[in-house]
Amino acid sequence: MEHFAVIQSIVRAGLAGDPEAVDKQVLRLRERLEKAGATKEAATLERLRAAARDTQELAPSRVEMSRGHISGEVLEQGVNPPIDRETGARLCTVDFPGRNGRAPVYGAVVSETVEGLLREWASEAALQEVGVSPTRSLLIYGPPGSGKTITAHYIAVRLGLPLVVARIDGLISSFLGTTARNIANLFDFANRYACVLLLDEFDALAKLRDDPQEIGEIKRVVNTLLQNLDQRHNFGITIAITNHDRLLDPAVWRRFETHLQLGEPDEPARESLIARFLQPLEPPASTLRVFSYCLAGCTGADIERVCTAVKRTLALSGESHDGPGLFHALSSVLARAPQHDHVAARILAVDQEAFISLIANDGTLSLKQTEIGEATGYGQSRVSDLKKAKRHLPLLEASHAQ
Ligand SMILES: Nc1ncnc2c1ncn2[C@@H]1O[C@H](COP(=O)(O)OP(=O)(O)O)[C@@H](O)[C@H]1O
Ligand SMILES: [Mg+2]
């Protein structure tokens, strides 16, 4: 029997009452199924994992012990963050991320990196035995809307630490001499307390080096930043975020021990995101497949936007909250948006029947005619006719000709 070894590992972990190990093995099974082309089953497993993560409280129980090892005073609500002396602008804000948020949805590789980092903090003693310490610096990069900021917040929640969020606009003073001082003050503040220092939109600072104007001063600013980053290593955890990894100087890049690339979610992650963002609706699996098919190449934030618009449209349409209602709402949301990356979305935006012909003919989607019916409201014989007529071909050709 195929995949029996993994199933056996799942059973073993389950019986031993080790949910983390169960999750890891389920992830393995999901990857194998995906490789074997069983995308539907893989997506189902991913949905189950996501649902389990959602219900699991975000309390940092498993990593609580790490707190003691991150030096610094306890940062209380109400502590005043440092300010720019000339303008009075705040150099950072302090966030106490709530525990009731939900874990972001990740593909296998990202999930492994994030959980691995958290595991390091939970097993500091084991690491020390071999002379290493947990990762203290992380650089997250990827396109806008790929979940970078929420990932930093999630890590802080799991570590049970507040976030000191640098305000890059506050830091960069029109007086460059002041910028260097601001950076130093910011790091002094962050190093004093047990916290995660978050440098969001980090490229704004780090790319200064290439600015042809005032080159000498700018170099000084960047060097201050690099020195502070190096010293910070003895204190807390630093997470930097950038949309444009190529703008970062290799010297900055090297400062970070772990690099985490976020991007567009893969098929199973997309379905989990769609299911999450369509809540409280509980669409059938076939609807999730159809949505996911149209939203290939979208970021998490794009998916959220589309799902919210679909719910608004559905609520106003008076249609039933089932597959067909959602299908019509998706079609009108796509029709209103100016452009789409994916050809399926472009076709659904203009012609629902052509879209049905497209999905009925697409072997990779492997939706049965009954499932297409459930997701769209078209009767089986109509689906079958549309499939035979290949209604989508002219649109597909037109789309490719563009
Ligand atoms: N992987 C993901 N899991 C869950 N939600 C996501 C994910 N990626 C994006 N989102 C949604 O998109 C929104 C924007 O994410 P954010 O972290 O601000 O993106 P970025 O910082 O990369 O621009 C979030 O509020 C969240 O609702
Ligand atoms: Mg962001």
C-alpha cells in the first residue's frame, strides 16, 4: 500500500500524543500526495492542518521558557518610545500582539522554516550543548501582500514577546546626522527590553547607500545601522522585512542568519486561505477548487480582497449562500476588476459558460461533472454539452494572442 510508511508515522505520533509530530508527518503525506498528482487529497489535508492550527490557541506555551533567555527588562504597556529630537516624531511603536489572532497559512517550505525557528527557541538548552544559540535575526522578503508583516507578528506572539516596530519614516530625518543618532537611539531602546525588533520596509533605510546625493553622510548612516545590527546580536531577536530583496546591499543581507522568502501561495495553501477568508460561509470543496483555480498567482492579500468582495456581492445579490451563489458572485467581482493574471479569471469575468467549458476540459483540475454542477449550479447535461462544444477555446486563443 502506497504511503503506508508515512501513515504509520502519523499513527505512531498520534498514539504518543505528540501533535507537533503528527502535523509534521501529515505535512509529509501532503507533499507525497502532491508529488503523486493527488492535488485534491493534498488540499484536503492542508485544510485539516489549517483548521487545527486555527483552533490551537496561539499561547506561547511551547516556547515560554525561551523568554527567560532573552535578556532585557519587561516592556510594559505605556512605556514611551524614543523620538526624533528635532521633529518629535516617534522612532518606533510598541505592539503587544494579541493571542487571539490566527496563524498565517504557509506552504511546506515556509512552514518548516518558521516552525523550525520557533523550535530552536523552545530547545535552547539542546542547542547550547553543541555550542550554538537560536536564530536571532531573520530577513523576510517577498512581494507586497505575501504575509511578511503578519509573519513577524505571529513569531512575536509565539515567542510571547512584544514587538518594537521601527518607523522608518520617523528614523530618516532631513538632517542626516540626526538619522544616525535616531538609529542608535532606536537600537538602545530595543536592546534594553526583551522584545522582537521589527524593521518593516527595511529597504528604505538600507538602500540609502546607493543614493548619489550626500554619499559620505549616507554611508555613515548605513554603517551605523550595520554596527547596531551586529551588536544587537547579543540582545533580542531582530526581524527585517523588505519587498525588494535586490535593493539590499550584500553587507546587510549577510547580517541576517535566516532568510525567509514569501510568495504566492501554492494550490493547497490557496484553498486554505480561500476557506478562511470566505468564513463564516462554508462552501463545498468543489467551490474552493474553482476559486483557487481562478486565483492562481495571487498573493494572500489579493485572495483576501477578492473573498471579501465576493461576500459583499453575495450578501446583496439575495442568492443562496452555496456553490452557485458564490460562483455568480465571484464572476461579477472578477468582471468589475480591471485585469487578471490568470486566464481562467479573465474568462470567468466575461463568460460563465466558457469558463465551465474550460474547467470541464482541464484534466489538471480533475473536477467531476457532478462537482462542477455543485460549484456552479449548471446541470450535468449542460456541463457535458459545454464541455463538448469547447466554448472556451476562442477566448483562450484571444487571450494568448494579446
Ligand atoms: N500567508 C498568509 N496567511 C494568512 N493571511 C495572509 C497571508 N498572506 C497574506 N495574508 C493576508 O493579507 C494581508 C496582508 O498581509 P501582510 O503581512 O501585511 O503582507 P506584506 O507585509 O507581505 O505586504 C494580511 O492581513 C492577511 O489577511
Ligand atoms: Mg508589510
